[in-house]
Amino acid sequence: MKLISVIFMNLWGYDILIFLTAAVTAVVYKMLKRSANKLYKKMHLTVFVPDGGVSKREAERDIKKLREQDVVAMRNHTGKLYSLFVNLTGIFPLLGILGTVVSLLGLVADNTDVTGNFYGALTSTFWGLVFAIIFKFLDGVISSKIEDNEKSVELFLTRNYRPEADKTVNREPETALIEEKVGAHSSEKKGLELFKELFLGGEDDGNGGDYEE
């Protein structure tokens, strides 16, 4: 009991700042998890075979509703939340050290409360490390889903991006052959008309170029 009382003795002092930061970080993590799960469900149907709870028709219908702009916006939103969460997680050890320094400075300024200031320095370090460990563990849980979403979004965008150059290169051989024959026929026709214009005076009586002397 004495240990618990010592740990919480500075709760309404500097340690309240660490607890408030932990509350904000928890809210950001909840928003991040919701956004990551939403994006994961959207991308899951474009990469994997539909599971037993989703029929093929429903999966195809949901895939058709996906737009590249919406997917990119969801990915960017999730990325911003994750960046904020990571930055907040890295603050806790610094807050603990800062609380220790503040308590030690109070010890130097006031020697009458040596025990209180010393315990306050220890509790600030304690809570900073505790919350840093907790949110670091949660970071390891959510980071794997973030990476999966990144790969799925890149694959989705790659599948839907077809530049004009690729369309020309990936034409069917039959189509390319027909276009080549049509182009050759057109060039041959133009050459024949030019020959008639130069040597036959442009006259064509319909008999394949016959003329009178």
C-alpha cells in the first residue's frame, strides 16, 4: 500500500501532465485504429479472395464503388494519424525526464521538503516509462496493419493505372497487323494517285490507267 501511495503521491502535481498526454494519445490511437481498419476492409476485397461472409457479387459491387481519389485520401488520413501517434509516443520518456529535473530543481530551491521532491522526481520517471512502454506495444500492433494497407493501396493504384504508352504497347497482335496493312494500303494508294498525276495528267478513265496516243 505504501508503494501505491508513493506512486500516486504526485498525481495532482507534475504527473497530471503525463496522464493528460496519455489520454490524448489514447484518443489518437483509437481514431488511428478505426481509420486503419476501414481502409483494410476496403482494400481486402481488391487483394484477397472474398471470405465466407461476403459473396462474390457483393465483393465486385464494393470494388466498383472504390475510387482512386477516395483510397488515396483514406491512406493519407491514416498516415497523418499514425505520424501523430508515433510522435506522441516518443514524448513520454522526455516528459518523465523533465518531471525529474523539475522535482530536483524544487529540491535545490527548497530543502524543507526533500522527501516529497525526491519522490516526485521518481514518480515522473516511472509514469513516463510506463506509458512509453504501453503505447510502444500498441504501436507494434497497429504498424503491421499500416504496412499491409500501404502495400494494398500501391497494388490497387498500380492495377488501375494504365498510361497511354502501355495501351499502345499492349495491343493485340491482330490489331497491330490490321493497322499495319491498312497503313501500307493507304500509302500505296497515295503513291498510285501521285504517279497518275505526274505522268498521266491526272486523268483516270476507270480502265486501270489506259490512255490514247
